[in-house]
Amino acid sequence: MNTHTLSPTAAPLGALHARSLEGVEPAAETALPLAGHAAHAAPASPVSASARPPSKLVLQAQDLVQAAVPPLLGLALLVLAWAGISMATGGSIPGPAATWEQAIELFSDPFYSNGPNDQGVGWNVLASLERVAIGFGLAALVGIPAGFLIGRFKFLSKMFNPIISLLKPVSPLAWLPIGLLVFKGANPAAIWTIFICSIWPMVINTAIGVQRVPQDYMNVARVLNLSEWKIATKILLPSVLPYMLTGVRLAVGTAWLVIVAAEMLTGGVGIGFWVWDEWNNLNVMNIIIAIGVIGIVGLALELLLVQIAKAFTYEEVKS
């Protein structure tokens, strides 16, 4: 039998191996190379060099682009829509370029004062912020403790829930005539309006936070025979703080929204009165600038409270 003899004209093993691999997909990387042919292995593919992870600087640049491009595109779309509306109305609504030039001139001296009815936009914004701070502060002093009590005791919850449900949907400006009647002045009436519109978000969110405290915590407090003060400060407050800060954030946004409308009706110094006064003077550019100022101030208050909420909010560790 000569089945095991090799013909002298037989092709070398390397050629047979090369022919046997024809048509085989290159992805078969798990196949072991034949002995003695390691020296003929193909060199490393250049793809491995390009597969390196990007540097930290590149990643930071990508994050910056992803964070900045969408807002900039949104603002560009707003400006284009504004310019289109200005052209469609024949210039009765000033365009972005003319309004920008007016804003530069206006903010070159924002704190001038030529009497009670002619003051810079800076004084008007500060006057509105002062009213918001007073009304909001009084609402926090009343609303947060009231929310704790309503959430803690079922009797008080059943007692005050109908009152809150009845008064919360009332428009804040509907309370302005009551303030004028009681306080006999425009400034305290505006502060009263801020107070009454700011109190409901804080009461409701604080009460919900107290009611969502795990019952196990309260059982431990009962076993340890803790006083109500320690329950409120050691157990309820840390758990309720995120809910409470959410109510505060909603209340500030509502207060800044309402003060503009209230000042339009009451007069005096304030950004709302300034808008109404510019309308009486038919100065549409200043009205548009005031709208931008109101939005920027409201956004700044929102971002400030969001950062405060993040600082005091914790996430539960998942097992």
C-alpha cells in the first residue's frame, strides 16, 4: 500500500494551505495556525491603531459641543422667527438688530433716576425682586410648617385639604383687589398677591413629602419614644427636603410670573409697571427688551434653586 507516500511533484504544504483557505472569511480568528507557519502570519491590521479610545480633551470637547449646539440652534431659530414676524408686519414689531441696538443704549445706564416715574430698568428689576422676596419669604414661613403639620397628622390633612383644593385654582390676580381693600396700598397689595400664590406649592409639596416618609422610619421613632421635635428634625426634614425644595422652586417661578402682572395693575416702580409705562409711550422696543429681562431673571432664579436642590438631594444606594 502506498497510500501514505507523497508524490515528489506534490504541491508544498504552504500552497495547499493557501488554496484551502480560499473563500474563507477573514473573521475566523479563533482558528489555530498550523505549526511551523507562525513566521508567515499576516502583520497586525492598522485598524487597531485607530481603535484607541479618544483622549480626555477630545471627550470634553465632544461634551461641550453636545451641550452648546442644541441651545444655540434653538436661539437661532427664535431669532429667525422673530425677524420673519418683523418683516411680515412691516416693521411694526421691531426686528432683532434694531432691538439689540436699543438694548445696548438702555443698559449703558440701567440705574439712572429722574423721579419716581422715570427710573432705569435696573431699579425696576430690583424693586420687583424685593417684592417677590418679601412675599415669598412670608409664604415660606407659613407654608412649610403648615405642610409639615398637614402631612404629619391625618386630622389636619382631612381638615385643610378641602380648603386648599378650593383656593388653589383661584387666579392670583383675583386676590389683588382684596389686598388693596385690606392694606390700602399698592405695594402691600402686590406683596399679598405674591404671598397667596406662593404658599400653595410649598404647602402641597411639603405635605406630600411628609406622607411619603417610609413607615419603617416612623415605627423606629415610636419604638425609641422620640419626641415630635426630634421626629421632625431627625427623620422628617432630611426625607422631606427634596420635596420641599421642589415646592420652593415652583413657588418662586409663580411669584416672578405674578409680580409682573400685579405691577401692571398697581403701578409704582417695578418691571411690570415699566412694561405698562412703555406701552403707554408706544415704545415697543423697550417692551421686547423687558420681556427678555423678565425671562433672564426668571431663568436665573430657576437655575439657582435647581443647584440648591441638587446640593441637598441624595440618591438611594441600590443594592
